[in-house]
Amino acid sequence: MESTHLKKAGQDFWDANPCGGNWNNYADFLAWIQRIEPYGFEITKQHDWGGKRVLDVGCGQGTLINYLPSFGAIMFGADMSLASLRRAAAGANELGYSDVVHVAAADAEILPFRSECFDAVLCFGVLHHTPDTQSGIEELWRVLKPGGLAIVMLYRSGNPKWWMVRLVRCLSTLTDHITGKDHTISYWLRKRQRFDNVSGTALLELFGVPVLKGFSNKQVREIFHMFSSVKITNHQPGFRRLADVVKILKPFEKSLRWFDQRVMQMWGFYQVIQAIK
């Protein structure tokens, strides 16, 4: 019952706050996300997508399902948030990809697809928000063809951004206790959200998403044990991203980007897993 409640709360959160925020122009949204989080696009570009059937679990507003068709992929996007799926489908129509982009409402822990039906599966920034992350990984493995590729991003623990996340979550809980209301800070932030906001939904997620977990690289290898090979790289410690959220840091953006590069493997917050079934 607790899992069902958390999933419904997560669905409601992402319906109210589609990942990345609200944008007037879908192409502008894609350009923005590629600028602030380039690692995912750089990694996916290293692979051959021509004619491949690719499932993106937790596709959100369609960041990847509307990116990979330009490389020849046939994309299937699954998400619990109907609001996000509508925007992903509208984006596909705007970009002219409607014939090769398909979306469906789905639970990442119980995917409505037959076994071994996709050449590749993607899942960026999703399974650390699910009650049972292990079940989600096993579902990715199940729907993937033998020899197929999974590319997954999970939040990584044990770095400065993760420590900040823990502090922010404690602050949110304390504020709710003082006010006697739920999600006080996230409600305040949501009222101030604007279209084309370059800060995106990062702060809203930290303060309001129901489930938020982090894993060490060692823990990730354990939960990906069913795959034949696993490669992990760490990305974006998050210092440059601060310039989008804290405006007084904007003049130091280049320096923050340089520092991100220097400490990426040691303090990277995003861990990208490339695994072969």
C-alpha cells in the first residue's frame, strides 16, 4: 500500500511539474536541456541507433525520444505522468517525428511490454524516484533483447551535491513540521515558476518529489548484476549548474564549469550506467 501511495504521489508531482519546466517552444526546451545536461546526449551519440527499436522509460517531456529519431531510431516513451507524455507527443509533432515516436502511460516497475522486444532501453533520472529501484532495473533487463544495450542514469551518493540534497530534504521536512502543512517550500516555488525558466525544476524536485535516492558506484554494480557487462561513468558535480539557480554566481560560470570538469569522476552526481544484456 505504501508503494502504491508513493507512486501516486510521484505521478501527481510530475504532472504538476513536468521535468525541465514549461516552455513556449519545444525546440528551445531541447536546446536548453542539451546545454545544461550535455553528458546524456554525448553518451548516446556514441552508439548506432539506425533502425533500432528503443524504449525510454520515464521519458518525461521527451528529451531523448525526440532527439534520437535524428539518428534513425524508432522511439517508444513510457511515463506515469500524462501531462509529460502529452508534451512529449506535442514535441514529436512539432519536430516532425510523429511517425517514429510512440508514447504510453506505464509504471517503470511493471512495464506493459513483452520480454525481449527492444534493441535498447534508456532510463535517465527515473529509477532513483521509484519505491523499488531493483524491480525497475529487472524490468529494463526483461524487455531488452539478448545483447541489447541499457543506458541508465541514477543519482550518485557520497559527493557534495548529494550532501546538499540531503540537507535540502531535511530543511523541507522541518519547514513542513513548523507550518503544519505538506510541501510548503515546493508550493511556494511552484507559484513562482515561469515559462522558459532556465532554472528548470531542479529546486522543485529537491523540495517536493516524494522519493529521492542515491547510490554508490558499488551499489549500482550490485543491482545491475544480471547484465553481462557494466560500465559506469560519473558526470556533472553540479557547481556550474548553481549559476542557473543562484544568479549572483553567473559571472563565475566559466570557472564553475572548469571546476566541474576537474572533479567529475570524484564528485560527479550523475552516474551513467552502460550495460549489455
